[in-house]
Amino acid sequence: MSTSENIDPIRLGGSISGPGGPHDRGAFIIDTTGCVLLNGIDVCTVDQVIAGKLAGQAIYMTLQGRVNKTTRQVQVGYLFGPDGAAAMIVELLSLADRHGSLLADLVSRMVQADNAGYGSIAALRDAIDLAEEKIKKMG
């Protein structure tokens, strides 16, 4: 994403608050000040190199969009390990369950359209369950 104006990611914002936290239904308040209205995402895996030696895989993700209530565009990169990816996937699957069948159907169609060896939603959920078990044993 090219932009003539640098956006400081520290100035980006947004928050969720409420008695039940983000997993409540309709019982929270969101602050959209400085939030990014998502219009793009790119994700890849990268080799981690520490002190000149391979140290496993990491995930690099960029999220792109327009800063709310402005015309400014931003692209922010995130680097995380498998545990971060698993946590993100679990949160998004939980969101799909809370949102209802429309979102679940859309996700299913997108997986089928982009089926480059990823398999079915059921297989993805099984893999996530296995990852959650491994994370619990580690921590």
C-alpha cells in the first residue's frame, strides 16, 4: 500500500468495554476513535532466524484500511507465532458461532473458493482443538 502520508500505528485506537467483555452480546461499548476500517489482509509464514540459526516458523500479517473518520490509509504489520495464530483463529471461530449462520456460511464458502489444501471447516476446527490442547499443556 503506498501512501504519501505516514501514519503512526501508536496513534491508532479502538477499544471494547463492558461488564461481560468482548464475548457478551450487545452489552458492551466500543470506542472507534482511530480504529481502522479493514479493507485488506495479507498473511504469510516466515522462517525465524535467531543469532544466525533457524528457529522455527512465524506468521507475518498485514492489515490495511482507512482510519475511521479520516481519508488516511494505513497498513500495519503483525508478527506472531503459532500460539498467536491459534488464538486468533479461535477468537474468529467463536465470533462466527456468536454471529450466526450467515457468517458461518460465508466462511464456509470462502474456504471452498480458496481451497488450496486447507480442507473443510470441520478439519480446521479439529486442528484448532488440537492446537488448543497443545497450548494448554505448554502453559
